[in-house]
Amino acid sequence: MKSVPPTLSWRFVFGIGAVLGLSVLMMRRYVPESPRWLLIHAQKGEAERVVSEIEEQVAEGRPLPAPEGTIRLHVRDHTPWHEIWDAMTRQYRERSLLGFSLMVSKRSFTTQ
């Protein structure tokens, strides 16, 4: 099998990425938003509709699992910086350190 010349190979890879991106955009039209996301963004009616559709589909097959606890949601326009900082430094410290170390290591390899 003959290889593709370097002047064209990067274009093929770029085109494949574009096709994948466009296919994701097309599929997003048919996937409903999460009811939690809808509630946070003050779209209670739409959230109720999505949940009722899911319940109808599940009622045809097996019953819904029992809820494990309660969730409190607050509608707001943005997330305050102190909550982001708290999540990064206290709640998810290990994940934050892992993400930071991966970013630093990628940066050090790309500059060599």
C-alpha cells in the first residue's frame, strides 16, 4: 500500500476531525438536555416534559429505581469564583492535581 504524501496527510486528518465534529453537532439535536441542567437554567416545564418522556419509556419495560437521596438545585446565572476554588482545592483536589500535572507535562513535551 502506497502511503499518502505528507503534504496531503495532514489535510486528511483535519478533514476527518471536521466530519466527526459535524456529526456530533448533528446528533446533539436529537439528545435531550439533562433535567438537572434544565432546572438550573430555570426551564422547569421543559425538565418536567423530559422526565415524563423518560418515565413513559421506562414504564413500558422495567420500573424506575428508587431514588437514593435528595438533591437541592439553585437557579443562578453564573457560578461564583469561591465555589470553583473550593471545588478545585478541597472537594476534588486529587483530580485538580492530576489535570494540572497532565497540562504541565504536555506543555513540557511540546516545547522540546
